[in-house]
Amino acid sequence: MTTTTYENSVRIGSTTYQLVATADSGLSVDLAGVDGSGALVAEGSIRLPAEAGAKIGKMLGQVLEALARLSGAPAGSSRDRPDRPANANQPWTEELDDDLRAEWMAASQDVPTAELIRSIAKRLERSPTSIRSRVAKVGCDPDVPGRALSDEGAEVLRRA
């Protein structure tokens, strides 16, 4: 059985939040927040059957968006943010997909994955998260540059 792991972190104010999602026979999502002094200020875990991941993810996104509105977060689209990549939320073309796949497959497995993702994201004016997601959608292993997605990985990521 293949295990796929996704990691991302974001800094909000003085707190850095790290999310780690792991998919194998099930789906686990772990979140931790550490403030500037290193103190743990947020922590949570959720375990789900793999087939529930997409629906629960959508539901959590809706809940968090509603809570942000209730807490007085600024209204308006996240596209209004000045730090948003220029091509955020723009459709992917077949040509862009082909270029992304070719660049990923040409990369050495010695290249740090995060570094390659950031480099591609900057060049395509997309977020690193969107690049990581799209790499899997074009049939590449998002954890290892230069490697195609395995059949098991494609099944977990619902590409099969």
C-alpha cells in the first residue's frame, strides 16, 4: 500500500500553523500552531475513511469560511489580496498541464520537492499548493520530483 503525505505551513501574525495530511487506507489530518516563542497554541487531529476526504474537506472549508465572516474578517474575495499569485484561480490549459508534467518529470530526484514546487509556482504565478495539487492531477508523484504517480497513489488521489 502506498502512503501519500501532504505538508503545508502558513504564518498568520506571530503564529505558524503546520498541516500534515496522510492518505493510505484512511485519511489523517494533523494541525499544529506555534507562536513566536515556540509555545503550542493550536492543535488538532482528524481521522477519516479515505473516501470521505473530499466531502469532509469541502465541508470544513465552508465552516471555516463562515466562522471567519462571523469573526469580522474582511469581506470580499481572497483574490483581492495583494499577495495572491497573478494566475490564482485561473483555469489550467492542456498546454500548461503538459509543461508542468514535462518540467516535473525532467527534475532530478535529488532536488528538494518544496524547492522545485516553489520555483514552478513562481514561474507560473500560481501558489505552491496549487502546483502540488496539479502535479498529481497530471500523473506525477507530488512527493518525488522526476517520478510518475503510482497506480496506488493515483487511486488514493482519485485519478484512477
